[in-house]
Amino acid sequence: MFGKILDKPFIFWSVLFTLIPLCLIVFFCFTTSPFGLDQVDYSFSLENLQKVFEPMYMKIMLKSFQLALIATVICLLLGYPLAYKIANTSMKWQQVMVMLVVVPMWMNFLLRTYAWLLILGTNGYFNMFLDFIGLPKIEILFTDAAVVLGMVYNFLPFMVLPIFTVLRKMDNKLVDAARDLGATDSVIFRRIIFPLSIPGIVSGVSMVFMPAASTFVISSLLGGGQYMLIGNLIEEQFMRIGDWHFGSALSIILMVFILISMIIMNKYDSDEGSSGLW
Amino acid sequence: MSYQIIKVNNLVKKYDNEVVVDNINFYVNSEEFVTILGPSGCGKTTTLRMIGGFEVPDGGEILFKDKRVNDIPSNKRDVNTVFQKYALFPHLNIYENIAFGLRIKKIKESEIKNRVREALEMVRLVGYEKRSINAISGGQQQRVAIARAIVNKPKVLLLDEPLGALDLKLRKTMQIELKRMQQQLGITFIYVTHDQEEALTMSDTIIVMNDGKIQQIGTPIDIYNEPENAFVADFIGESNIFDGVMKEDYKIFFENGTFECVDSGFNKNENVDVVIRPEDINLSSNIDDGILGKVKSVIFKGVHYEMVVETNFNKWLIHSTKCFKIGEKVSIFFTPEDIHIMRKGE
């Protein structure tokens, strides 16, 4: 009896905040309203989708994915050793270290990103430091590097936590068993620990890549006013230009691309799981 | 020619100042099946892990063919282990699990294929190569764990309660299989278990441990028939253990009477433990003779009945194929050879 009503909030929530909005976006994507959004003369059209594939927009899309990919790879390279280190420390320090990874997320996202403006600006702390040790100032703010840095800084915990969880749950006996069979530490890592942590890597990569590919806050703050990523482009359609149809089409295409990359990732993951890495 | 392949001298292990293995000494002959037997927490697994190289001793030494190996890591020792919960690699199929050790040794693919097949034949799992280890039963996982170890042809195989997770019937089958494999392969087995029956069935030598100390080392027959102290007597099969006083050689006082026995060499009037096996005792409903008692409980155990008989001084555990009724008056009989006298532990 009780079990029956447990799924009601979920259904209600999903319909109201996932299904209906999704339908609306699909609706706007495939329609036009030549006399304005408030006029009741919507007609079916594919021109929004065609517009998305114009070279100018494709370039922005490509750049977004490029930067998101770079940020994801950096997060993985930083996050995996960090997660590995945390998983292999004593219980007491483990909690402290996880706290240190998570605490920045308690702070407001905008505030955290604004802070980088102060650090990276022409007369910011970073250039003050360079000046102090006698090196020439460099302009990082409002470049791709600043945007990638902002992504890495904000999304690193989402890479560390799932990998840490998988590594911590790993049975230590497997390491004993591999060593018993003659494996050195590097072989144990390559053939046991790393392959078994792939599910953690897959969820970490998804959780970093998706928000990084669609962000508009990080790119507009650290990339400067003219900086365009797909997130900014979509924001512009809805907030400034008022072309909901094109904005929806962009969103749909972004979703499809993210979906495709996730399917590829997950397929890779389950292939590894069943047949081994040799 | 058999020789002492492993020697353990004054071995000590402590965890946070608690002594887990307390100065133990023993040796293992090549091609021998040795079982370390004891209740949980007696230090048997820790001892095995030190031999395997997973724990570093805090004192004493472990010798392999007279070479000290205390500081040699497990991946450099000529020993393989079958772990308690198998510790199979979940991301590799059965073939790759077994081939793991051989691949590390950079053995040719064709030879790996042959040796994995031999190992699979040994554990009777031919045809399962491609299966995922999550898709097979506990008993089969256990066989894969054994195959993964023996495929490396170690001089010594360590087994840490490998049959613990299996049901009774499968455990009995596997006991016989393990013994067969050990004889066929000519590998030294060091087997850790808390199951006395398992130890008696398979071992050439049993090392009984309790509280980090060795209680007795001997053949299964010695351990069963001539337990050195009350702990061993009680742990290996069930026993009646009574307080007694050694009046003089071959005369023991207990149960308010003096009985003839076959033990000597004790002090006059020394307090001792008197041990009598439940299956060595006979009951009779003719109550003119023997020790008088009353049947308190009867449990059917299959081959025999397990009865508790209460006398004026003790409760006796008795195994008999004859059934007596609860409340029935009976007399207890045994011969001098059935009485085992043991010095009291400190």
C-alpha cells in the first residue's frame, strides 16, 4: 500500500519539470512564429534546425565541446591521483580530505567564479606575483585558458568523488591476490585497480563534461563579454534576442550530441567490464 | 626425498600491542598437507598471511628452504594463496583470471593456453573459459581460485579457509578433491581452518593453535587419540572434561571414586583434567554396577544418539547407537584406556 504511493512524487516531479519542458522545447524547435511569440500562428518548420548547422554556429558548438573536453581531461588527470590518494589514506584523514574537496561547493557558484577575476586580471594577484618574482605580466583573463581553468576549478569535485567512491569500495584482497600471483605495484594498478575504477571514471567524466559543455556563466565571466560558447549562444537567444525557436533547436542539438557521447562512453565501459583489458 | 621446505622460528605478530601470534615454532615438510587448526581469532590466518608475505612479522623468522624470507614481498615468493573469499578479479573471465600469474611471468601464449587447460582439467571446469566469474556458483568460483593458484606451479600452496562459504555436501566433495590435487601435484599445502573434521580428513599433520600459541602438533590420529591438553581434546571433537586428582600412577580420583587408568608420571595428588570421549562411553540400563545417572536429554544425530546423563557430580555427554528414554536410570561404563589424563593449563 505504502509502496504504491512512494512513486507518486517522482512521477509528478518528472512530468512537471522534465517531460513538459522537454515537450515545449521540442515544440519550439520545430515551429516558427513570424509575428512574434505571443501570436497564435505557429507553423511547422525545420529552418531552426537547419540554422544550427550553419558554419558559424557549428564552429561555436565545436569550440564548446573542445574546451569541455580539455577541461574534462585535465579534471581526470588531476582528479584520479587525488581520488586514489584519498582512498588510500587512513579513515580519519580520508574524511578531512573529502571535506577539503567538497567545501568549495558550499560557496556560491558565482562568487567562486568571480574570485578568479580578481586573481587573473591584468593587475590581479597572479600578475602581482609574477611581477614580484621579476617575470613579465601575462593576460590570462578573457582567454580560452581562463575559461578552461574556471571549468576545471568548478567541476573537479564531480570527477574526484565518483572515482574515490569506486576506489574505496574496491576489495583489498584483489590487490593481495594480484601481488600473490607475482604482480608488481605498477602491474597491479594497470591490470586491476585502473580497469576496476572505470565505472567511476565514466560517471566522473559525464558529470564534468555535461555541465562544462553547456556552461554560460563561466564563459561569460572569465571569457569576457564577446566570448561565445554554445551555452552563451542559447542564453542569448532566450534572454536577449528572443528567438525561442532557434534557442530550442540549439538546446536539442546540444542534448543529442551529449547523449551520443554518453552512449559511446557507456558502451566503452560495459565492453571493458565483460571481456577484460588484455 | 622430503625435506623441511618451510621453517617458522619464534614467530611473533602484534596489532596495536596485542599479541596475535605468540612465539610459535613449527616446520613443514615438502609435499606435506599441513593444517593449522584453531578457533577464530587464534592467529592462524595471521600466521598464514606472514608465510604468504602479506604481513611482516614483529619477531622471529620464516625460512624457505633454509633462506630467510621475512622481508621478501609476496610477489617474489615461490608461494601462491587461495583466499578466503576467493578474491577473483571481477573484470576478467575465468580464463584470464587463471592466466593472470602466467602473463606476469611473460610466458608464451601457446604455453599459457596449455597450462590453463591443465589447471581447468585439474579442477574439472573445462569448457568454462569464457564465462564471467559473476556467472558461476560459489563452488565453481572456489575451483577457479584454486586453478589460478596451482597454474603457477608453486612449491607451496596456502589455503585460507577456502571451503568456508560452501554448503556441507560441496565441502565434503571439495575436501576429497583438494587431497587428490595435492597428491597429484606433489605441492606442499598449508591449510587454515576452524573445522576440526576438515582437518582430520585431509591433513598429514595438524597444528592446533589457540590464543596465538601452538597447542599441539601431530598426525590426525595423534591429535584425536592423544590430545595434549583439555583445549585440544575439547576442540578436536566433543569431550567430557572433568576435574580429577591423580592419586598415584595409574590411579585417578574423579566422580567420587578412584578409577584405573593408563597414565603415569604425575605428582602425587596433582589436580588434573580427566578427558573421556563421548563415543568411548557405554550405557546400560542394568543399574547394579557402574556410575549411576539419569538421562536428561536425547538428540538424534543420524548415525548415533547424543545423550546427556547427569550423575550426582557431573554431566556426561554420551554418543551411542542405542537410544535411552529421558528420565531413565542408566549406568555409565568405560575402560581404563578411554580415560585421558591431562595437566591443567596455567
